[in-house]
Amino acid sequence: MENEEKKYKTIELRSEEVQEVMSEIPPWILRRGITTLFVIVMALLIGSWFFKYPDTITAEITVTSLEPPASIIARSTGKMDEIYAKNNQTVTAGTPLAVIQNPANSEDMLSLIQTIKQWEASDYSDETTLSVFAEKSFALGGIQSVYGAFLNSLSDYQNYKRLNYYPQKIASQQKQLATQREYYNRIIRQEPVVSEQFHTSKNIFERDSILLSKNVISGNEYDLSKNSFLQTKQSYLSFNASLKQSELQLMQGEENLLDLRQQATELEQKYQLSLQNAIEALNAQIKAWERDYLLVSPINGVVTQMGVWSSNQNVNAGETVFTVVPSRQDRPRGKALLPVQGAGKVRTGQRANVRINNFPDQEFGYLIGKVESISSIPTAEGFYVVEIGFPNGMQTNYGKTLPITQQMAGSADIITEDLRLMERFFMPVKKLLKNQQ
């Protein structure tokens, strides 16, 4: 027992010594600990100043090129008559892709359209008209009557131009006027001579009258002088009448020439107006036919067939038959739907990180965009429309270039404010202080 008690006392004594040592922290440990803690706190503070944590707003976005793909939609229901474009074929704007069955002969309609284009390109030349419409017979269905009226108007106008009636009559009238004007000028040149003869005869007669009163001459001599004067006077009066008649004829000829020119102008305008109305009516019917039955590419690009592959295949009105993807891809552009909440923080010029759904950002990265415009009012669904441009095109932050496909869906993180961590830490404190004021 005594040995055990001694043993317990020894353990207690030693435990007290250990406790005394353990309870007293060495000064060097305390100094180093405080220094280390201070360094860590200062590193966190300095790091929170230099490191930034951006404030973002996420919005759904659709990225496409500036020239979107053109969807060629059927305007009528029926079977495909002809398909002119193959899948992945490169076409230019205005190229016929296909035609739906219709009352007219499709080949005749296309030939007529081409013929009219050639005629218009020649500035409606008469020679071209005769060549492009000669000996051509078209089966045009419901447009046949309008085409017939056009041919009649065209024939009437061409006959008028070919007969050349009024131009010839005007030329003849001009020749007559030239002859009358020459005759009138010749008469005018005779007027001084005739006038001088008249006044000379008058002076002789007056002198003989004085001589008769003085009995210098006989009555027979006086009668001869008087008779000569009367004949000269008669000639003078006849000359003046002829001069007036020539003037009147010249004026009438000029008036007739004006009338002929007016009649020619009015008649030509009548035929031209009739032909113009016929052309407009025919073009209107052709446009209606093209709208209802002809499928045409509106842009340059590559054709993609959307389920219609062969003739006699049924299509429904409103069905997309072809899609033409632009051959020249412009810089992409995005339209984002921004939620109303927080939209006030979005400004033009802010950066947007755009992630495309088809290309995981872990592998491909994200596109770097820039806010270019914001709609002033929200849509009916409660979103603001934000247009986002891409200064680097389709190159991601990983340096990879994504292929431009149409209607690329994704999400856009718009960086509204690039805050420092320290600023973000003190924002609640700032808010609390402002509220207390």
C-alpha cells in the first residue's frame, strides 16, 4: 500500500510540473503567431483590393449573322411540278428553286418571264420586241387573257410606229410651208416696185389734171393718163390682196402643222398608255403567279432542302420547302432577352460573356461580346431586348473559332459592375449606414 501511495504522489507531482509548463506559452511562439496572423489578414485585405468579382446579369441569347438564312415557304398547297435546285447547291438571288403545280404551263411562264426581262433590258426596243415575241405561243392558264390584251396593245403600238403616218404627214406639211414661205418672200420683194409704179402713175395723173385745167393738153391725152393710172392702181390693189392671201395661207399652214404634231403626240401617248397599262396588268398577274407557285431564292447562298426531294411530292401552304444559308457570313450578332429585374444596371458598352449551348464552355470557352443597344420598353413577355455585338467574331476566350450556324442559342452573362472583393465586403455595411441616416 505504501508503495502505491508513493507512486500516486509522484505522478501528481509530475503532472503539476507538466501542467505548469503547458500553461505557460513561450514568448517566441506568441510573437510569431501574432505576426503570422497579421500577415494573413493583410494579405486577405490586399488581395480583396486587387481581386475583382464581377456583378453579372444572365440573359437568354440567340446568336446569328447579320444576314440571317432565308426560309422559302410555300404559299399554296399542291404537288411539286419541278425542282430546279439540289441540296447544298450554291445559288444567286432570284434563282428559281422549284415550282408548284398550277393551271399554267410552268416552263411557258418562266419563258415568258425571261422574255419580258430581255425586253425590259433592251429598253423596250422595237427590234427586240419583234424578235422576242415573234412566233411564241404560251399556255398561261388564267393569265392567258391578260397576255392576249398585252399582245393586242403591243401590236397596235407597233403598227402605229411602222405606218409612220403622222411623221410623214408632218414632213409633207413642212415642205408645203417651206414653199409657201418662199412664195411669200418673193412677193414681199416685189412690193417696193409695185408701190413705186403706183405712186409714179398717180403723180403723172395729178400733173395731167393740172395741165388739162390750163388747157395745155387735150381731153384725149387726159383720158389716156387717167386710164393708165386706174390700171396701175388696180394692179397695186391686186398685189396687196395677193400678199394678204399669201400671209393667211402661211399662217394656216403653220396652224395645220401644230395640229398634226398635237394629234401625233396624243395618238402616240394613247397607244403608249394602253401598252403601259397592259404591261402593268401582265406584270401584276405574273407577280401573283410567282408569289403563289414559284419558289425563288431571295439571297446568294447555299440551298438546304427541308423535306421536299422530288417532283409530285405534296407541299402545304405555310410549309418551309427550302432554306438558303448566306454564302458570305458576316460578323455575328446576338439578341438577348434581359429580365426586368436588374435591367437598370445594364448599359451600352458593357462586356457580355456568351456561352453557346452547342459548344460547352469547358471545352470551347465563351464568346466575348459587347452591349450595343437596349430596347426602351420591355416586350409583352416582360423582357428587354439587348443587342450584343462580337468584336472578335466567333473567336472564344480559348482562342478557338466557332463555326457560324444560324440561330445559335445560349446564355449571356452581362458584366454590369466589376467590383473589388473589398468593395463587395463593405457593401452591406454601406447599405446599413445609409439606411440609418
